[in-house]
Amino acid sequence: MGRSQLQDSRAWQQLLAQRADWGETTLAGLFRDDPTRGERMVAAACGITLDYSKNWLRAETLAALLELARERGLEAQRAAMFAGEHINRTEDRAVLHVALRAPADEEIFDQGVNVVPEVHAVLQRMMDFCDRVHAGTWCGASGKALRQIVNVGIGGSYLGPEMAYHALRRYRVPGIREYFVANVDGAALEAVLAELDPEQTLFVIASKTFTTLETMTNAQAARRWLVAALGEAAVERHFVAVSTNDAAVAAFGIHPQNSFGFWDWVGGRYSMDSAIGLATMLAIGAAGFRDLLAGFRAMDEHFLHAPLAQNLPVLLGVIALWYNNFWQAQSQAILPYAHDLRRFPAYLQQLQMESNGKRVDLDGVPLTVDSSPVIWGEPGTDGQHSFYQLLHQGTRLVPCDLIGFVQPLSDFTEQHDLLMANLFAQAEALAFGRSAAELRALGVAEAQIPHRVSPGNRPNNLLLVDALTPFSLGTLVALYEHSVFTQGVIWGIDSFDQWGVELGKVLAARVDEDIRGVATHPHDSSTQRLIARYRQARNP
């Protein structure tokens, strides 16, 4: 495998040289040599302050990283995305999730057509529907108000709405409760149905094609449950769709007027602010959803116009790439110090790994560098009592993004002060650790010192957000969307296809036929034997 144009670039070679010369440089040494480092290496926009001072960065390192982004055409590719050019080359599609949060008077074109009016037409239909549900003028078959909302989807049709529902707990419409079913394991649907009153339940079936196997299997089971309780005629009042397949929607029993569409230029993992967000709007209301869109838009504008050296998504992107490609960090931890943001790491797993988990570049040539790291994480302070042991004293390099909010997320403000104290302390502990000399000064027994030393020098970003609101959630999601884009441009990959997801779906359909005995497909000896064992155990 030969060298790539990326590796031959001037900035890449500068970064390789800096990596080779890094030597014994530590964060403690960088701060000691520059007392103003913590004040200088900060950027802020859209209510988010990014402190990136606790990273393995010198001024010349950051300059080379930003130059690498320029050399790889980040600014031109950014403009191309916002202009509606077909930068999703393998599917020949525009990438216009930015149009979903554009104001009504904006013009964003795909193949000569301004897509913004249609976006706002769907948005208005969503708002009208949500207002009717909240007012009780759209009610169930028995006349009862619909107060239990079940979102049935998977992947991008589920992770965003579920994450937002938990994150925006304090902004929910009174009386509305939401549930999310994604896993085709029947236990997932069974657990949700056990809590529901059919007369007050509204199902939102989210599937662009209305053929997604897991989603439609769950949807049909939910339909049978409802029909058994309320009769066939109730389906139209208790089911709506987020789909573009009107024929399949109608065959299911949903009137096409109660189907909310979106477009091929919206990837599933970029769709939470499209009609996929119907469950989110039902939870927080039309005004809250508009605030969410405004947050997305604010970060879009910042990403599009801010200089690279002050551009939050660009900074996050190039810093992550520095560890991934020059320090061989295989994972990155996302650590929100907010219970309500507990599903954010799971959301970012799909956003980043489905987008940038690629092995070839845009020309189909195998990459000669690593692409996306593994994304994982849990909320603090929970994680401090489980995997932070590895972060502080383990042998692996795991760069961390720690996220906190200035304003309390509950009325228990004393707890919030302690939560934030933990956030700041963990960032400090990761960066600077505790030495053997410090432990001796505390009187720690000599035999224990090797076990209690925390070497520090563990890099981390700290994102301090004003408050967890619909607006700020939009800014956070867009921040990471554009960070993913930044990295993808530098690697020269298509961040907007997901062909790797297809193979498992195809094989699962074949294996399902084998299990049900309606067909026989060739498989390897292991898979054949597993199918046989399963069938024998299920049908002795």
C-alpha cells in the first residue's frame, strides 16, 4: 500500500516532525513554561466555551493542524456543502442537513431547486399536527387525548429523538410521556406496551422507505396490539408515519396526509431536526423545536464564517485527528456531566463512526491512515466510579471531551455545584495527575506509592455550556456534526454514505428465511451449524 497525497502534504510532514520531536514534553511542562496557556487556548461561540489548553498542543502544532485542513480543502468543501453540491459522491447526493434549520428566506439549492420552502412546508405541517395533539383536537379513536407517544425507528430514526427527549426533560409539554422502540428484540416492545393505555397512545413510525426490517416488524406488532384493543378503524387515529413511501404508509393503514416526509439529501444520523424530530416536537412543543433549530443554525453560521483558529468544530476536529493519526489513539471518550445528556455519547457513536468509519477514500483507494476512532462514554460522575480508573492509570491513550453546564439542570443547586467541582477536578486530574513526591508529602506508605501515582498528562477538552436548553442542544449537535465533517474532509472520505451497514441487513434477511424454513441459502459451516442448532432448540 503506497503513501497517500494526504501523507505527502507539507502540513502532514510538519506534524510528523513535531510528533517525532515531542520527547518528554508534558502538559505540566507546557503550563509551567506558559502561565497564560489556560487563558489563551480558549475559544467561544454560540454559548459554548471550549478550553482546549489541556491538550498535547504547542502553537506550531495547532498552526500545522489548521494548515493541514486548508491544504485538504476544508474551506472549499465547506462552501460546497452549504451550496448544495453533491459532495456525497458515492450516492451522487447533496448533503443539506444545514437546510433543515435555515430561515424561510434563505436560498439553498439542490439541482437548481431551492429546498428551503419545502423544508418549511413540512415543518409547518409538523407544528400544526403537534398543536392539535397537545390541544386534544387530534385525539384517539375513543375520544381520549393522546398523551403517550411511542417512536418506533432505528439508528438515525431513533437515537436523536431519544437523546433529545432525555436532554430536554425540563422543556417537555406537561402530561406528554414518550417511549422509544428500536431493538427488534421483542422484549423492547413488550416492556413499552406494558406501560401504555391503547386509548391514549400515538405511535410514530419512523422509516424513510417504510421497509426497514426491524422498524416494520415492531410497527406491525404494535399495530396488532392496538387493533386487538380498539379495532381496525383505530389505526388511522393512533399511527402516523415519518416516511417518503406513501404507498407503503397507506397499505399499513395510515392516511398519507398523516405522513411527514424528508429527503435523500438528509442522512439518517443527520436527521433529528427533520421530520424525524416529530417525536421531539411532540415532547417539547413547536416553540421549543424552533429554538432547537435556531441552535443548529447558530453553529452552522459560526462554522461557515469563523476563522479556523477560532472555529469550534474545526478545533475539535483537528485535535481529534492529531491524536488519532499521530499518536495512534484508538478511541475517544465523550463525558457529559449532565444526567439529562446521558444518551449523547450513544448519539455521537453513530454520528461519528457511521460517518467516518471508512476504509477507502473518495476515489475508492484504500486509506493508508486510520479513520474514525471508537467513540464511547457515559455521564459523570457515574463513570468516575467505573472506567475512570483506566483513564487515570491505565496504559491506553484516551483523549476525552468533558461537557458541563453553568446553570443547574435541577432545583438541587447544591448538587450542581458538586457536579461541576467534579468536572473541573477531573479535567485537572487527567492533565496533571499526582506524583510520587506529592504522595510522600502526604505520608503515603512507600509500598503503596507506585500503585497510587497518577501520571497525568492525559489530554482533554472541556466544553462549558451556558445551560442545557433546546437552543444549546442544537449548537452541541451541530458542533459535532461539523467536527465530523472536518475530519472526513482531511481524510478525503465520503462522510455521508454508510454502505457498511448494508451487508448485515442482506445476510440477516437470508438467515431469517433459513430459520423460518422458507428458503435455504449457502453459508459457512459455522453459520450453518448455528442455524441448525437454533432451529432444533426452538422446534424440538
